Amino acid sequence: MPLPKKKRTTSNSDPVALEQASPPLPEQQTFHEHLRALTRSAVRVVIEEVMREELKQFLGAAWGECTPRRKGYRNGSYTRDLATSSGPIEDLEVPRDREGQFHTQVFERYRRYEPQVAEGLTQMFVAGVSTQKVGEVAQTLMGVAPSASTVSRLNQTLTQQFETWRERPLLTHYRILYLDGIHFSVRHGDQTDSTIILTALGVDLEGNKDVLALRACAEEDKDGWSCLVQDLRRRGATQMDLIVTDGHEGLLSAVCALFPATPRQRCVVHKQRNVMNAIPHRERKEVATELAGIFKQEKREDALLNLAAFKAKYRQRYPEAVRSLMEDEEHLLTF
């Protein structure tokens, strides 16, 4: 399930030449946008199955079933497109009856409840397919509870689809690999739980971004990150020009063990946020400008000069801020 392609930036595989600004870890909103794009094919599966169930209930009989309750007969299908918040879905197969009396309600209900449907399908990518979640999504689109056989078919199809995505082969070579633990709210009935989603997002040689792997964990630790990074290598992603991370010890241990020769960049957004937490509000604007000036330099030598000046100016006034800045200093200006 490929994601929309981004504009190509450069073919140079040298991580220092990729861009002039250090790459931050993607924001959580970006992560959700990629997941929504992945759900488009799931929306197709669900909508087409729900329409078949609607027609079955309208006719009073399953396909090929002989019953006195039957009120009509099927007559093939036609196609139509559906606009969604994550892009158009083309050539959906809409079933019809011989007398032309059947009119699906699924498109109207999808437009009305699209956020709930998209959230439910997105959570399946994160937490895995469940019979309960499939039933909730199908009922939202139908307005009534679907049959057990419909839920079973949807469950089986979606499980196969999601497993195919999770196990798909990856490219051998990526320019940048972003690794981050993201807090994701997963709803179970009336209860909502916060789950840590270990996320790998890759940028290929053409500049296209793709969510490579997800792993739901109760907490972020070395074992979880090791499993995720090993999964990337198992599926073929063995060459990275640059890996961007925060400072989580378990993540760093996993990266050092499995990609020991790959340059690593400490995420600038996380680093700046940690430093600014130690600065009084009245001075944050000025300090933030000086801090950003370190990472905006085009040459490493100029960045080091700005870094030295920042440390000299604030070491006595805000020692905790400078200490935070210098944590993982070796990887602060890799990019």
C-alpha cells in the first residue's frame, strides 16, 4: 500500500548533503496522516462487503439461496468513486438488484461518520484486527448490526490485508530512518487506553516517506525496539544513510547493536524542547533563537562556534539547560 510520493530533493546519498536543516522526527500528526493513507484499501474492503450485506438484507436471501422470503434477485454491479479525507477511492463495486429498487445507504453514512470509521480502521493497523472493532465499523456504516458471517469475512480479509502490509519486503537502501515512540489512544468499547507505538518511518532515495513498521508496546524499552529494528533488517532494509532518534536508552542500545556503522542524529526538536524546559519563560524567546541558530548553520564549523558560544553564555546562568544540550553531544551535529 504505497503512500503518495513527495517531490524528489536530491539523489546524493551523503547524509550531510541531504538538506541544509537537520531533520526532526516526524510529528505525531504526520504519523497519523500516513496511517490514514494506509486505511484507504481497508475502507474499500469494508464498504464493498457492507453493501453486499445491505443487498442481502434487502432481498431477504443470500446469493444463490432458495427461500420463500426472497423479494428479488441480484443483477451484477456498477462502479463509482468515493472521496475521502485521505484521498479518492476509485471504482468501488456497488451491487444492484434486477428491479433497480435497491439503494445503498453506505455512502451517505460514510460521509456522516467518516472520522469514526477512519479511526476504527487506523486503530486496527496499530493494535491489530479484532472481531469487536470490525463489528463496530460495519455497524456504523450499516446503521444496524451486521450478521456474524459478514463480520467473520471482514475479519479474515482485513487480517490478511494488514499482515501482508506488516510482512511486505522493504527496500534495501533508505536515506533516512526515523525511529520514535508515539503515544496513541486506542479505544476498547467505552474505554480509551494510551498505548506506546514504536514507529519506523523511512525516506527512500527519491525522497518518498513510508511507514515501514509499527509495534504496539505497554512501555518503550530495549526489547521492543530490538524486535522492531530486527524486523526491518529481516524484511530487507539493511542500509541506512542516517538514523534520527531521541535519547531513549533502549532505542539507542538497539540501534547501536543492529546498525553500529550508521551515522545517528539526535532529534533536534526533542533536544530543543528539553533545553527550553530549563529556561525561564521570560527569556525563552531569546534563548530559543540562539539555540536554533546552532542547527541552522550550513557548515559544521559554524555550528560548533555557535554551540561553544551558547555554552559559554549560559553555562553559569542555566547549567541544567547546557547539561541537557550536551547529552549525547557526539550525535548532536551529525547531519
